[in-house]
Amino acid sequence: MATVDAVEVMEEIVTEEPMRNHNHDLIQVLSEKLDGVVRYPVYHEDAVDECEVCMRIWEEIKQDDMKHVEMLRDEIIRHAKEGTFD
């Protein structure tokens, strides 16, 4: 049975582009936006008794990021359906 040399596998991953950069960018930004969407309610809650303007800011930022999440998700789906998500 042949063994796989982990160093060779890592070198192959590093030297070959495992995913097109623009597809990776879509995933990266989607991940960042989703992290924010999860955190914004906490930030909003922190502002409840402190600052009404800050509460509105967190609400608006969350709404904006949800739109961006939808845009990114739709584009990733489109690439996958077209077979260009690699």
C-alpha cells in the first residue's frame, strides 16, 4: 500500500491554485459578512440603554450586510450551476 507524503500533498496544494481567486474572494467576504450579521444583535443590545443612534446604526448595518450576504450567496450559486466554481 502506497503512503502519501504529507509534505508532497502540501506542496501540491501551495503550488496549484485550489480555487480561482475571485471565487475564494466571494467565500471570504460571505464569511466575514455572516460573522457580522451574527454579532450585530449583540452590539445593538449593548446600545439599548446607552444610545438610540447606535441602535439604529447596528440595525442598518445588519440590514445592509444581509443584502450583501444574499448577493454573494446568489453569485456563488450561479458559479456552481455554471460549473465555474473552482
